[in-house]
Amino acid sequence: MRTPQKRHVCILLPNKQHLDCTVRVRARGQEVLNIVLKQLSVSELSVFGLAVLRDNEYLFLYLEQKLSKYFGKTWSRGSLMVPFILFLRVKYYVESGLLIMSSKVRQLYYAELRQKVLRSQSRLQEALFFQLAASALQAEVGDLEQRAEGSDEEEGEENRHRHYFLPEDFFPSWLIKRRGREFLLQHCPPLHAELRGVTRSQAVLQFIKEASSLQDGPVTFYRMRQEKKELRSSILLGVTLKGVHIYQEVEGKQCLLHDFSWTVIERLTFQGSRFEIAGVGSLCLPKLVFYTPSAFHSKHVLRHLSDSHWFHMNTRDAASHIQQLEDKQASHFYKEAYICDTTRLAHRLQSNSVTSSMSDCSVVVEANALGPKRRKTKSQVS
């Protein structure tokens, strides 16, 4: 009997690791997912999906579809020598990591969020990035060592604490350019120190909670055109925690045009590359029409939107219950800490520009303990 032909598939994980598997030529996406579950030793991946990179965009696979539909003629001509690449990516974002039961899956979710934070362009949420960096440091480094009071090596210890991380690993490049590495190295450790006693698993949960409020963090973007014959895609459709955001890129910046919650979306349809979104009648908004690169894209975007709505409906009661518990625990503790660019502040005070100098007090953090050891932080820019 002739041995069935095989293909080598490499699955890239959010933590920069990869899994390898060998499947039949006629294999479907579900077969690869089953192998991933087995290799990761988890029973389900809940918020994740397998995706393929198509026209520089990640599209989530129909698991019942044959892999040959995604790789085309190269799949039929392929061999075991050259791997076909798939990606394990977050398909459904959550406000609380407690909705992800498996600690392994939660770590993968955290890893993808960490990368999204580094690529974020949410320039009006500067304070939030300090919170996220502190939570990430607590999750990955643990407690910041306490400096002995009155030590002769006090200054040396302080410098060592300030340089135990690289800003590039925890802050977006635009923020490093805006504030400077020295500013981040000086002001991030005190926030990290505030989390002393928080376990690494609790810090991961805190990071996930904080990242859910980042404007371009928990969102999957799809590029679209306003007109069918446009050469450049200026519209970004974002699948978010609670619905759909429509952005337009203007001079490299994302401008929010529409914010649809799941409850106000009446209809999503596609015909070929034409993609339509209609809100409920009370919105008094015209039907929105955009164009995707192909009918293949439209079909997969629509499926992702439909699946995301289903996930939201099936987890909203659990999410609401978790939020009530966290709000109750948060009321047990309240603390404020301030970070201020003192050099720039002093300069502006000398220039008698008191009002403008106040904007340099860049971070105001309200830390709330969630239980005896866990802390939650909320920030706002002064």
C-alpha cells in the first residue's frame, strides 16, 4: 500500500517558540490544532486560533477547511523538507485573565499582549505604559530587591536597580524617544517596587487587566479600502473586546470614526470584496461599505466577527461576576504615588510657566490591593 504523502507544518507561538508537526496532504485545520493541544499538554486553547498570513494580514483558519485551501498550489507541490507556516494567535480578547482557565494558555495570551504593547501607538495613554511595564517586570523578574537603609553603597545599589531591565523590552519606541531611556530607568523601578509581594501569576493577571484598556491593545485589525479602486487601504476595522471599531489612517495616525458595540450591530454582510456593516435603526447611521482585498478576506473577517460575538455572549456573565469580585476586593486598599519629570518641571517653573509645567507630572498612579498581596494600578496623565 502506498504511504500517504505528508507535509511539514511549523506553528509559531506568541512566546517566540514554535511547534513542528507532520500532517497528511488532505489534512484540515482541526488536525493541526489537535496536535498543538497535545504538544502543549492542554485540553483547550479557548481564546486562541490558528492563523495564516495572507497578503500581509493574519486570517484565522476555518478548522473544518483543508489546509490546501490556504496554501494553494505550493501545498500540493510541497515536501517534508520545507515547512508551511501557521500562527497561533489570540482570536478573542478578554478583560480578565481569570476567564482563561489554563495557566499555560494564559501565559501565551500574556506573551502576545506583551508584544502588542511594544507596538502600540496609543500616545495619549502614556501613564498606562508605566503601569504595564511595572506589572510585566513583577511577572518576569519578581520582587525588586530592597535596598538596605543607610548603606554605604546606597547610590550604587540604586543604579543597579535602575538598570536591571532594558526600556526597549517594556516600552514602545516612541515613548522611549519622547521621555528618554534615563527617565524610564529612573521612574519605572519605584512602580515595580510597589508590587512587592504580588506573585508572578497575579502580576500576569494584573497585566492582562490593565492591557484591556489600551486603545490598540486587545484588538485585531483588518485593512480595508473606502472605494473599490483605491490603491491604498486607509480604513482599519478592529475586532475588539466588546464590538467593532472603525479607524481611518490620516498622516500615519489612527482616527476613530465609529465605535459599534455588539448590541448595536444589526447586520454584517459581504458580497465578493464588498463588506457592509449596518447598525440598528436608532443609531441613524448610514450603512457602512468598505472593500477588502478579496472575497476570501471578507469571508474570514465575517467569520471572525461572528465568532467573536458568540464568544462575548457566552462569557459575559462570567466576566461580569469576575468584575464584581475585583471591584469588591479593590475597595480594601487605596494608595497614590506620583512620578514627575523634576528636571523639566524646575526649568518651566523658572520660566514662570506654571500651568504648562504641570503637564510634565507624567504619571499619577492609584494602586488598589486586590486581596492581601495583589495590587491593581490605575493611571491618568496630569
